Amino acid sequence: MIADAILDKALSYEEYRKLLHELIQQNKTTGSNQTEQLLAYARLNIQRMNRLDKQVVVTEEFRQAVMRIQKPIVWLVLTEGWCGDAAQNLPVLAKAAQLNERIRLKLILRDEHLDIMNQYLFNGTRSIPRLIMIDTLSGKDLAVWGPRPAEAQQLVSASRQAGLSHEQWAEKLHGWYAVDKSQKIQEEFVNVLQSIV
């Protein structure tokens, strides 16, 4: 169970976006690792989120699944500003969470909460974004999702097995996101939400 103190200090999506903007103005990103490569990713991710905030359209099926939530829940996401998958998926989650006042989307930085991250590893790794759905009343986990839609994960796994470099498979991955236009994450979340109602 995740302590209330963590949830209370967690950022809203708007606060997270503001933090990323303020850091990039200082030529920084989140986390202690401040390489030029991570700064370049962070700048690109801000552009991605700006675009997706405007362009994401919640499907009717996803909207209905979100609206069926009748109990208060928290969608707690472990993330970082340099993470490309977070930039591609957080705007979708933010738009969906706005539809139902019972859902609170809260974000924490992975590298500041490794104790939590280590409880929610993906295939033994600290892959993000990692979303934990928490029943507000009981504090119990309802579901865990991430770091990316299953089809995108298959693409990444196949690319790594084929020996592609990080830059090569990341380019393929973001090409996939561009074509998919958030459809797969919305489909997956319909199933996740149906399982917890």
C-alpha cells in the first residue's frame, strides 16, 4: 500500500507539466542524470505532450468505461520528464481522468521514489510510465499498467532481440505511436477498467 503522504505530495498533470517547463527553461530535466541526450529527449517530450494535449480524442468506448467508475480511485503514475513513453501516454490518461471526478491522476518521479518503483517492476526493470490504480477508501491496488501498450511492447522487445540500438528502436516505437494515435492504450484501458468495476 502506498502511503497517503506520498499521494498528498504527488503532482497533478498540470503541476507536472509546469515542472517540466520550468526545468527545461533552466536547461534541466527531472532526475539527477542531466546529460545532453536526456535534455534533448525532455525537450522533444514537451513538444509531444503539447501536441497530444490538443489532439487526443477519447473514444466513446473509453469514455463510457471511465464513467462507469463509481468509487474514488487514484491513478498514480511513476514517470520522468525524459521518458518518451510517458510523453506519449500521459496526455491520454489526463484527458480520460478529467471525465470522471472520482478519478484523481497523480504523478511522482520514479528516481525520487525508487522504493515504490521497486514494488512495481516490469519484467524486472524500472520501466516507466507505470500506473497503479488505487482504491482510495481501502488503499489497495486495483490494477497496474505500463510502461506502454502491449503492441508497442512487442515492437520494442522484437527490436531489441534483433540487436537494434536504443535510437533505432525508439524511432520505430515513436513511429508506431504516431500511426496508432492513442487507440491501443484506450482499448487496453477499457479492459482494465472493466476488470475493476
